[in-house]
Amino acid sequence: MKRLTLLASSLLLTLTCTQLAAQPGAAQPNAAQPNAAQPGAAQQNAPRYHIRQHDAIPLHGEWWFLLDPAGLGMANEWYKGINAQESRQDKVTVPHCFSTDRRYEFYSGMAWYRKNFAWKKTTGKRVILHFDGAYYQTNVWVNGQKVGEHEGGYTPFSFDVTEQLKDGDNLLVVAVDNDTWKTNTIPGIKDTGNVNDGFIGWVNYGGIIRPVYLTIEPEVYAENVKIEPIPDLAKGTAVVKAKIRVRNASGAAATPKMAFVVSQETKPLPLKWKTNAASIPAGRTAILEAEATLTAAQTKLWDLDQPNLYELKTIVGTDTLASNFGIREVKVSGTQILLNGKPIKVGGGNRVIDYPGLGSVEPDWLIEKDFKLMKEAGMEFQRLTHYTPSEYFYDLADRYGMLIITEAGNWQLTPKQMDNDSMRTKFRSQFREMAERDWNHPSVIAYSVGNEYQSTTASGQRWTKDMIAYARELDPTRLYTFATMLLNRLPAKPEDEASQYVDFVSTNTYGGHAKSLDHINKLYPNKPVFISEWGTRSDGKGGEAGQAQHLSDVMVEIRKRPFVVGASWWTYNDYRSKLFGTNVNGFRPWGIVGPERQERLAYPVHQKEFSHVIVEKASFKTGDQGVHQLVLKVTSRGDFPARPIKNYTMNVGETSIALPEINPGESKEITVPIRGFDKQIHITVSKPTGFITTQTDIDLN
């Protein structure tokens, strides 16, 4: 979401103490930029970070940093200015993960960050301080005055700091505590007392892990907008509804004027809007609504291969909030998930936010690299991980086509924890922050209310029912699920497990896939089944070759079961952990790529198995003067994965061919002239978005 606030012309802001990264969207000197059509082309030295508001004033860059292992900071009022000698402090670059510093690798506790910046106050404006993510418990002070605190490591939060700022030099102090080895944090350890339950499944990477920035708003401004596009598939038209949360921070009631501009490919559409403008009392927030109808000519649906996007600019008084959106319909019908009225069956992969030397920090180049590798591996329908990553991944998913289930951090909570009112409140807060950030992304088709909790208990069933009900109030436009590990053998009756409340079943299944999937289908014969986790480690039986073979073997069973709509490999990448079973090098090698994204033997196998396009040689005839005729049979899989081939391109050696439309289960023959005397020719098939979906070598003999 981008903010286009009209700033006072007299505003002057000078940031001292650091050389900041370039403004969002600006080219970095001496840094390679990504190719617009192919994310992942950016080099690893590009210090770019995605910021949600395009005109934000960045505060990331160089900060002072100090650990507080003895817990002295609060008592000694470090928030007024850390008194320790600067020679005993570090200079770090925010976003920053202190857990990747070898000195602090095993540290869990409070860490302090400090930054000075110059400011010139202006009247009639509000200044908002934004954090896109800090792990885990965060306290914030401006000029010695506490402006707020936040719990949760991966969701954005903000504070109005207008009253705390002053002309001249200002001091921003942030205390971040990453100690989540507790039973009352989300995520957190289980309260079973079991010796193996002392850690969560991934590393509690601490620090200000995502960008920090300021925005300047008028006294009446739009805090957020929820865009709800509703297509009429029969007529080809669409209705776009907008719900705008407007804050009146002034001292008097206000009735702001509203206007809306929808653009498609930068071209504004002439639309008529119905609005419910209302008076907002001083110091209050209100939800205002608007609605417009798009004609058939104006409506272009969003899907995996044709990810058409629109932009909505919401103008409230002098404030403008801009957000992309896509028009698409996602529904469940029996054992199918329908995207725009058509069944989809797509593969996926779980991506853990982890990279050597970065921890949970996600520069743009890494997100782009991961997105390209996942997309070309056929990982297009997944719950990325047990928490929400940087929003830039979702932006790429919107732009290039990907289906995502977002999940808040109930990771194996026990019945006692799920019944605790405080834990429920914390989860709702983190879920709300996640949903409000992500609800305009067309790539987000579902929300998950947790992973591998005890869903056969009364507590687990109450949690599922209650949290889905809460979430539907926030966003009724998505599907709802959770990842269960308890349906592979038990229970005997569907009402004994919490998947009775979901729109589709998500199962974490490791081994015995045929028997487990059939059992789930017997329990819930009218629900689609999504394999939210499956896989095996690269250091298991047979090593990397065994991992690749396991992938192919299980796909045979999946293809026999039409009720399976997706299968998401655990994991796309290796990740660090302190959980039992982790290797002595600190990594869990479940990935089809390693820690630094080196492809394993399973990577091309996954690409082949999860491509819906099959290319085979039908015939080859030699001709005179070295010109031969190759006939290729191109098939769109009809079992799994399955979706149409439309606007795809096939490259046969140096020859590029536009493929005809081929529906699932159909095949068509393509004749290609071949010159020369090569014994083998390389073939790639690319999607309309430019990503390779399959590649193979054909013998010419």
C-alpha cells in the first residue's frame, strides 16, 4: 500500500548520523537492479528494502546498538540517551538482525537501538512512525518519552509521534526483546514440560528486522483501505467496494470529501462512485464506504498466468492512499477450489525466512531470487511459512501470479495455551495486523489460524471455530483453514477434529500418503484437501537422490486422488533451528535448495513433476540440405497439477513458438523446422509472465 500525502511546502527534514538507503523506487548507484520481467536479476549487493509507503521518510540505515543482558536499560533510563561510552557500542545497519552477529548468535534478551535525526516541526500535520517488523517485544521512545510498545515479530505497527518531536535534533530509542523461549509468547514454546519442547521450530532472530520510516499526514487522513472486488463471471463485469478507515486527529468534527481513481495499466477508468460520507467526531476513527461498477470492457480478471492488476487511489481530503488490487473469485465447490469458476490444482512450497548472514532480514534481492526460484520450480500455491514475510513477496505474487495462504503464529500451541485469554488476545492482535496489511493482495486467497496444534481436543476445536469466526469478521472475502497433523490416522469421526470448521482441509503428511489421504477424504468427502506440508530431508535415506525419488514417488499417489488441490513441499529452503533433530551445523536440510539457494537434485525433479506442461517427441524426419522436421506433442496435464496452457511460449533451440491454447487433458502437435546435425535439442516452455515452467532435452535420432 502506498501513501501519497500532500506535504507542506515548508517541510524540511535532514537525517543525520547516517547515509540512508536511496528513496523507495529510486535506483541505487553501483547496484544492479532487477529486470522487470524476471525478478531475481538483482545482485546481492543491492541494499534495497521495500517500504509500504512510497513517499515515506526512511529512518533505516546506521544506528547505534547495545545489548542489555543484565536488564539494566529500563532502570537506568537508557531511553533518555544511552550513557555508555560510544566506543563500547556498535554501529549497525537497520534493518538489522543481531542474531547473525557471531558474538550474539546465542543471545536471547533485550537489545537497544538509538538514532538521532534532525526535524523541523510543522503545524496542521500528524507524523506517524512506522515499523514493518521487529522481533519480538518492542518498546519505543522519542526524545525520552515513551510512544508505545508492540508484541509480535513479523507484523507492522505504528505510533503517532507528532507531540514528541521537536525542532532540531531528535532521539529515537528502540528496545527489542527476542526472548520467545516462553510459554506465553506467540510463537513460543509448548507448556508440556517435555524435554524436546524447549524451542520453537525456527530461530528467534532478534532485532529491527524490517524498515523503519516516518509518514506525514494531514489531521484527517486514511489509515487503511480494504478493497473488495466482486466479479460477475457470467456477465464479465465487476463491482469494486472500498472500506476506508479514516482518522480525525483534529480538535473538531470533520466531514472529509472523498474521491476515488481506479487505473488499469496506468489508465484511469471513468467510474461512478456511491459513497457514505459522514461526520467524524474529533479524535475518532470511522469506517467510510464506497462502491463502483466496472463494465465488461473494463474488467480483466486476475489469475496465475494473467495476473491483471488495478490501482485504487483513495482521496480523503488532502490525503491519498494508493493500493493495487486484482479482480478474481475464489470459491470451494465440493472437493474443488475454483479460481474464476475453474478448478485449480497447483504445487507449492513452504519458504522459511532464513539466509546466512541475514537471518530474518529480507532485502529485495533475496525476495526476488526466492520468488523466481519458487515460481520456476512450480511452487505457486502455498502457505509460505508460520508467519507473514515481507510484503514485497506478496507484491511479486500479485504481479506475476501466485496463490498464498497467510498464517499467524499458532505453532503447536497446547490446549492450556489455546484456552488462555491472554494468548487468545495476542493471537487476534497479530492476526489483525497480518490481515490488515495483506487483505488487498489478490495472491492471498486464504488465511490459516495455526499449525499443528492439538485439533482433536475440545480446546483445539474451540480455538479453530472461534478464531475463524473472528477472522471472518475482519475479512469475509477469503477462505479459512489451518494445518493439521492429526488426520493421517485419526479420528474416526469428522466431528472429533477441528477441520470440520474449515473451507478446505490442510494436512501435514509425512509418509503413508495414500492411506492418509484416503482417510481424510473419507472423513471429509465434500472438502478439498491441500497438503500443507510433505517432504523428506536431503540427508535422509538415499541422500539427495533419495529426496528427489521420494518426491516423484509421492506424486504418483497424489495424481490418483482428484480431491487433492495442492501440495506444498516442506521446505523450499534449508533453515536454521534449535529444535531437536537439527544438524550440528545448525541447519535443517529439508529444502530443494540449500541455505544459500544452491539447487539440489530435487529442484529439477520438482520443476518437472509440478509443471502442467509435458513436451514429448512425436516424430522426427530428416530432410534435404540439413533442414529437418521435428513434431512435438505438447500436453496440458489433466490430473495434477492442472490448468490450461494459454499464451505460453516454447523455445526449441533458437526458434520461438507461440503455443496454441490447450485445455487440461488435451494434447496438440507442433511442427518445428530443425537445421543442422545436432543429436539433441533443448526445449523450454515459458508462461506469459516470462517464467520457465518446463525444460527438457529431446534426442534427434
